Amino acid sequence: MKNPYDEMDLYDDEQPETPKITGSKAHAWGIDNDAMPSKEDMEVYQEDLEGIEDWQQFVLEEFETSEDLTQDDKYGFDDAVAQLKSHQFVWVKFGVWAFQFKLKRFYKYHYKTWREFCEKVLHQSYWYVDKIIKAVRVIRDLICAGFKVLPQNEYQCRFLTKFWGEELIENWGMIVDAVEPHLITSDLIKSRFCSREKRDEKWLKVDGKAWEEFEYKARSKGLDPKEIIENIMENWEATEDEETTDELDDD
């Protein structure tokens, strides 16, 4: 099956109109005509930079920088690929900076707490930014250990943050040796490292009527009430109202 994009010069100002392909062929080629931006759609003009905040200008400047890449730049290919791959991990840069902000309390003259800074400035919950910081430590350790294949995002790292040193290296090496890089997913990592160990049962006090109603609804659907609770606990995430115990947080 021939892909109509193969013969296109994406940097030619007179490139032909994007072919309208639908149905099975479009699905096979991964083409979505409604979502594919053109060269003009990605251009940034001087008036676009007016009246926006400094951090937004930094983002839009990337559009101009990437235009330096040309299709016939065969000698600069390796450098361009290195830039592209580094941008895959731009979230790591964010985590490193966030760590320094938190460690040095760089926000303290403008915001009372780390939580307030994250919510007001970063528009993120503080516990999620903390997760990114912990994930960045994993990336740093794996790079320093010589790995070329790395977790691709914070969620993949989330299941590795409990490992340090040789244990981290051994466990990640086991994943890399067994699975092709493009097939490594968050679910795969989670299934390998998040199996729940059997421990002594604990009692949970709830209203008797509420439990009877919950148990009835669960069993009427063929479910085990205890397994439902265990799954909730396993996949539970902290809410924004939860107090953190991180040693770097405010008193």
C-alpha cells in the first residue's frame, strides 16, 4: 500500500493539497485529515508574540527554532535527532527546575506555601508536581547508569520511584532486556512492579447498614466486596486536600 505522503515535499511552498483519504486506508496510514496541521498552521508571526507572557514567548520561540530544520540537511541529521529526542523529555527539565524551586523555597517571598505556588502559578496540584520531581530522580539515575532506553513520562516512572541504586538498575534492566522499547507501556511496568503482597488483614469500621448495601450491590453484580476495596486502595490517588509528608514541604 503506497502512502501519498511519501512523495510530498513538506517544505515546498507549493506542496499539493492534503489528500482526502477516509476509511480503512486512512486508518492504515494513520492519517486524520481533520487533525493534520499544515505548514501555515504551525507558523508564528510577530503579532502573535505581542501581549503574551514571557513563558508563553519561550514556548512559541520553539516554533521558529524548529523551522531551521531542512529536509536536505543530511549532515546535521544526528544533531537534529539529538535535539528531537531531548524534547521528548522536556518534562524532566520542568521537574529539575521544580525541585530547585522547592528545595530553595524560591517562592517564599511571593507565596506562603509550596502548595499555593503550584496551584496559583503552575496550575498543578502540589502532589502531582512532587510526583514529577520523584520521577526525574529515576531518569537521572538511569541515564547515569548508562541506559539508552528510558521511561517516557512521569506515569511510567511512578512505579519505579520506590527503587534506588542497584535495585532500580536491575529492575529497569529486566524490563529493557525483555521488551522492545516501543512496546514498553505504563501498564506493563505497573503489572511487573505493583503486584500486591499478601499481608495480615486489617479491620475497617463502617456503618453496618452502609456495608450491607455495598455488599449487596457488589454481589448482585458477581463481584467480591473485599476485592473492590483493594482495587480502590491500589489505584487511589491523593487529593488536593491531603497533607503531604514530604520533608521538603513547608512547616
